[in-house]
Amino acid sequence: MQVKDSGIGIKDVDLPRIFREFEQLDSGATRKFPGTGLGLALTKKIIELHKGSILVQSEFGKGSTFTMTIPPLTPTDKESYAADHEAATREL
């Protein structure tokens, strides 16, 4: 899946920082965009829990493209998820 925007883009030097928790590229007092710096970090963790990956391509001043890949579930994965769900439901 790809998500594209035509926003402000990300400078090449900042790309390694965008998936860090509580990291904001514009952290000054005059920051224009709100947020806590958790959205992309959480997204990456969730995708990796599903054995997937997330990549970003960006051009500063023109926008960004995020590409997420999650492999299909195998029969073993489905059995594991079903067992986890059943155990979690019993605990409630």
C-alpha cells in the first residue's frame, strides 16, 4: 500500500529520524504542525509486528510517499493468531 501527499516533504538529512519515538523534525517554539512524534513510530512497530516493512521517499517542498508492505498470513500464522485471540478472550 502506498500513501502519497503533496505536503512540505522531508529533507534527506531528516529521513533517518522520522520513525523515532517522540521525534519531531520541527521542534522549535514556532512549530507549525502539532503532534507528539509517535504516529510514524507506532505505525512502523505495528507493521513490523506483522513481519512487514515501511519505506519513505520524499522530496523537500514537494511531498512524500510512504510504502507499506505486509506479507499474507500463512496457515501457521492464522492458527497462532486464533490461539492468541482465544487466550486473550478467556482472560477477559
